[in-house]
Amino acid sequence: MATFDYNGMQATAHELIEEFGQAGAVTRITPPDPVYGGDPVVTSYPATLVPMAYEARYIDGTVIRTGDMQIYISPVGLAIEPTVGDIVTANGTDYAIVNGDPNKYDGVTAVVFIVQGRMHP
């Protein structure tokens, strides 16, 4: 039985995001050590992404709110997997990730990260 080429699918997704998207960043804030304390560590990772507004029919005011963005992030060259709590910078605005899907259809290869971003205060 032949296996599906998820790396090829990832490359195609990256090409589309690169062509129609923009440069942005995913920022992760690591909290201080619970024992030794210290300051939070803020690390920004460059990313290629496409931010898109949700269609009105999906906005329910609870799970998806007005102003939330659906952000497609290419995993190619991204050193981390975006997750809830990270901040995505797109269109000059910061969005906190409140939900996400790594789209790892084979359980290993991330084809594209699709996250729900909410305007960060």
C-alpha cells in the first residue's frame, strides 16, 4: 500500500501561504521559574502567514467573536508549533491564540497550522 506524501502537501501549502500571505511572527512568553523566579522570557519566531476574518455565519459571540481572525501559518522554517497562549503578529496587530489545529494528518508532519487569533490587549 502506498503512503501519502505529506511533505509534498506541506510544500504546496507553504508555496500558497508565501505567495498570498505576509511576514509575521509567533511570540512565545515563557513564565518565570516557579522556584527561582526571574522574569518571563519573550521569544519571537519569524513566520509566513495568512490572516483571514471569519465569515459572519461562524461568529457566535462565544467561541468565535467579532474581530477574531483565522490565521494560516506555514510550518516551514518555524522553530515552534504555535499553541494556545502564543501571540501571532499579523497586519501589524497582535492576536492571542485561543484555539488551534496543527493539521498533522499522519500524526507527524504539520501541513499547515490553522489558529484562531483574538486581538491581544
